[in-house]
Amino acid sequence: MEHYIQAFVNGSKEVFRDLCNTEIKAGRAFFVTKYEFEKSWDVSGIIGLSGEVKGVVAISFKESTALKLAKNLTGIEYIFIDNNVTDVIGEIANIITGNVKNIFEKKYRVKISIPSIFKGNSHAVIWSTTNTRIISIPFSIFENQEFCLSVAMEKGVME
């Protein structure tokens, strides 16, 4: 499964460059367990995968990063995370996951869910299973900000 992570990295770079008019840089991907991921976030977009590939994709941001990203996309200055900002996060999660789904469909039948958005100061994404490997990819964005894209897929499904 790990070799498919590059599709998420490449897909993220394309979406942020083409849609959000900004460059991002991927950090070193790492495995976490459901409780190891200590970073807390202010808004996360979550997409489910079903079919022959089962899992979850989560993209998480701090408030300042989400606000700047929404401004880049819409041209509007936001001062707090409102429905427009959550729509931006959901759309970014949806496009990245949809693009990777198209790559997966060369070998597997895959469906994706509509995005779910979680917001709240310093929330953490808690994964629901201990049997699934979770890969987190930190990205740097803007000058000194970051976000994280995490992928959990059932072990053995894609091997």
C-alpha cells in the first residue's frame, strides 16, 4: 500500500498549485497508530473509501492556514472558519481523493464518500481501528505553516 502514498503526494501538489495558487512541499511520511498523532487541528476534511480499497483520507489544518488557503481560492478575506472556509477544505479533500481514486481504479473498484468536515479548536483525528496502518504526510505551505494529509487503508487490501 505504501507505494500508493506517492499518488496522494503528487495529487496534493497538483491541487494546491492549480486550484489554490500556492506551492506545497511534502515532508517525510510516517506511520502512526490511532492515538499517536499528537498534532491538534482546527478543521479537517474526511473522505471515506469503499469497494476493493477501504479506508479513510483526512486533511487537517490550523485555523490560520485554512483562512489563508480559503482567501487564495476565493479572493475573500476570512476572519474565522465559517461555512465558506469549510466548503473550501471539503472541496480540496474531495478533489485530491477523487484524483487518487481515478488512479486506483486502474486496478480496483473504488467509491469515495462525500466530504465530512470537523472543526473545533485543537481537535485531533482519532482513527477507529488498530488493524489499519495510518500514514501521515506533513506538508509545508506558505512561509511557515503546515497541514497534514493522513491515509488509512485496510491492511492487505492493496497488496
